Amino acid sequence: CSSDLNFALNEAGADEFRNLRTLFPGTQVPQNYLVQVRTRMEQMASVSGGKVLFPLQFEDVVPLFAQVGKELGTAYSLGYLSTAGDGAKSVRKIEVRSRDGSFKLVQSRTAYER
């Protein structure tokens, strides 16, 4: 019986937090590692227009997936390609607005560099 659930401990040795707890018992090194990982994940999400969701407990996982599904189901993606053929590097500002203001707009980028 196969499953897509992966709750088993990582036996390949790639569980860095567990390894750091073994190597540095009683120190803040393992916790500092988790803080750095979380910070990097949040930075990547911020620059890409996404977000990181951290469940507080196992029971929070399903509602978080439901939230992600709802948000993806109501999202639109717009693309833009400049027709300027000057070839010079420049920054183009991007602004997206709804006509009547009734939509919640979230932009992942406010500009792009050509």
C-alpha cells in the first residue's frame, strides 16, 4: 500500500534540524537554523508575490490547503510585454487597478527591468 503522506523521519540524513540537535545539544544552533530557513522562505515568497503558511498544529494543515485552493481559484494572472524596441535597459512601472474598486488586487511586482 503506497501513500503520498510523508510523516516518516528522514532516514537519508537530510533532516538538518535533527542533525544539528545531535551535533549541538543544549544550544540555540538548531533553533537559529529554523529561523534562518523561515526567513529565507518568507523573503522568496515576498519577492515572488506569494506567501508562506506555517500551520501551528497538524490539524491546521487541511484548512490551510483549503485557503490556498480558494485563493488560487479566484486568482487571475496578467502578462505584459513592452513593444518598445529601443533595447535600452529601463525600469517600467506596472499598476493594476479595477474600474470600480470592488476587487482586491494584489500585485507580485510593481515594476520590471527591461
